[in-house]
Amino acid sequence: MILELKLNQEKFIQKQLDSGKFDSTEQLIDLAFSLLEIIGDDYLHWLEEIRNKVDIAIAELEDGQGLDGETVIQNILTKFKQVQE
């Protein structure tokens, strides 16, 4: 596979190599892919959690368990004032 890098990408790679953190471009790219895999997995897990929370919140609202905006804001302000005291 042949890749064309943008100038800023080439400069970034060269800066990393010059720093002595990496022995080769291949080592740098291997680490980048490993981090992307970790980030990707974490993101998918986070996204699943958020979707579940949204589904729960929607169900609660449909059951009349939700709070109106004024109540939520008032609760936040009350807690904020308690922390300041």
C-alpha cells in the first residue's frame, strides 16, 4: 500500500522521530494503529452506554417520571448554593 501524507503529517512524524521516542516510522505507525484500536473500542463501549441511558430516560419520560426544566435548574442552583456555603 502506498500512502501520500500531507506536509503537516510528515512534519509530525519527523518531529516524533527527532525526539528519540521512536526508532522508525514503522514503530510510530504501529503504535498509532494500536491506539486507534483502543480508542475505537472505548468509543463503541461509551456509545453503547449512552444509547442505553437515553433509552432509559425516554422510557422514564414516557412514564411521567421526568422533571420539567425549571425544576431541574432549581435543583442545580440549590446544590450549587449548598456547595458555596
